[in-house]
Amino acid sequence: MSDEETAIRTTYFSIVGNTGLAIIKGLAGFLGNSYALIADAIESTADILASLLVLFGFKYAKRPADANHPYGHGKIEPLITFLVVAFLVVSATIIAYQSIINIETPHKSPKAWTLLVLGVIILWKEISYRIVIKKGIETNSTSLKADAWHHRSDAVTSVMAFIGISIAIYFGEGFEAADDWAALFASVFILYNSYLIFRPALAEIMDENLYNDLIDEIRKVSLTVEGVLGTEKCFVRKTGMKYHVDLHAIVNGEISVKEGHDLAHKLKGTLRSEIPKLDHVLIHIEPNK
């Protein structure tokens, strides 16, 4: 199975899981008088929309290169990640706003049985995070990693809700707002997490030099090609789940233009064979001194 197909299947997993949880949280929050659970449901709903965007991005990125996009369509992935972050920020803002209103408005404490619901949710969201982040690392997908952090942030907000509800139930009268304070703290965590997701996507869009380990591997593999005496400049940028490389290879200055041309093709083929995550590889031949 290709990285793209793995990413798409994992995204379907996120969509189905978040849909079920949004319904469960919303009902439990409404029936159990817990705004922290309702806030959780709001975040899960945002997660569904975000996962749909990620799914669209993966399918769009699979399109082959064309005249207008000679390097393919992989750059859609960090752009989708920006939209995912926007959903997180909006949901965090809504949760914070409603939490403040609820803190200022007297209301009943949440029902004790909501703790059981939250316990199951926390366990499931942490499992979901581990599944999706593993696939994100395997496929080298920024969007999939962002989707994984949706699961982790959901787990953390559920933990905060669990703590808030526990305080409200245990201490009783006068602590009814503990549930709402938990939702407010959760919104702050979501905003912080949004930045952690946003930063790598921005680096990808800006083609920041973040791939020293990969550059070292490229240089090492290049030296295994007969005729390549060394390497000079090596620039790497990420596009979707693949990397584009510009490499200056040092060769014997006495060889013919055709021999240099053939050697460049051999080096390119070797690099793409030995390092499958490479896509476009541009080789510039440099004569040795």
C-alpha cells in the first residue's frame, strides 16, 4: 500500500471515530449537565470538518504533475494544515467564550455518570492519537500529524473535563463552575497546540532547511555511485509526502559531456531507488579541482 493510500485510510478512521464521539459527547453533556463535555463535542465536530479537509488534500495531492504544476500538487498538504489549525482556533474561541458565560451563570453540577463516559473517551482518543501519529510518521505527512494532534488535544480536553467534573461533584455546592473552568483551560491548551501544528506547516511552505539528516543520507548514497568523487551543495524541500532535491556532484573534470550526463542520470536513479521518499532530483555536475 502506498503512503497516499495509507494516509487516506487513516483519515477515514479519524472521521468515523470523531463522528461517533461528537454524538456521544453532545448527548452526555446535554443529559449530564456538563458544559465541558459539550465543549468536547464542539471540538470533535471541528475535528470531523478538519479530517474531511485533510482527506480532500490527500486526494488532491495524488494528482500527477501537469503543465501548471510541474512539481506535482503536494503543496496542498501544508495549506490544508493551515485550515485545520483555523478550525482548532475557532473551536477554542467558542469554547472559551461559552465557558466564561457559564462561569458567571449559576447552574447545577454535572451528573456523576458523565465521568464514566469521559473515561472511555480519554482511552479511545489516546489510542486514536497513537494510531494516527504512527501513520503520520510512516507516511511523512504533515496533515496526518496535525490530524493526530487533534486526537491528542481531544484527549487532554477530556482529561481536564474529567478533573473539573470530579471537583464539582466531590466538593458540591459552590464548585459547580469547576466543570466550566476545565473547559476554559482546555481552550487555552487547544490554542497552544494549534501553534505546534502550524509551525511545521509554515516551515514546509517556506522551504526551510530542516532536513540535515536526509541531506547526510543523500551525500552518503551519492558516494556509492562509481564516478562521483564528492558532493557540494545539497538543497532539500518537502512537497506533500515527498522531497525534492538539488544536488551538486563532483566528478572527474576530464570526462566528456555525455559521460557527465549519463553519470548524473545514474546518480539520480540510485538516489530515488535507495531513498524512496525522494521525488524530483536535479543533479548539477561539478568538475573536480
